Amino acid sequence: MSTYLGEDLLPGVETLTAEQRRGAACVWCETTLQPGIDDVDLGARHATRTGPAWFPRGCRRCCYGRDDR
Ligand SMILES: [Zn+2]
């Protein structure tokens, strides 16, 4: 599952943990994700002049409002 959210819909990268930045945990609720199983890829963010690349992922509950496996 993959979707791309605008920057304004994501939490600020500076507020996230290392796990959230590399896509190992939901960017909203910090739930640990299982890649390819319950994660939703929100679109990789490239490195900028002010920060490194990061890889936002969310859990299904936060992205869709429900768990549907
Ligand atoms: Zn979540």
C-alpha cells in the first residue's frame, strides 16, 4: 500500500524519532511497523539543504481510520 501525503499533513521531521524517520514506526502514533504487512508508505522525502532524507510511514489505523488486514 502506498500513498503520498503533502508536507503539511505530516508531523514535522524534527519532532520524530529515528525509527519514525526511517519508516520503522508510524509517524503519528509511533507504533512499530512491519514493512510490507501493516505499513503504509507515505512517500520518501529527499534530503534537503536543511535536513537528511527520511521515509515517512504510517500504520493502517492512522492512515485509513481502521485496521484491515
Ligand atoms: Zn499510527
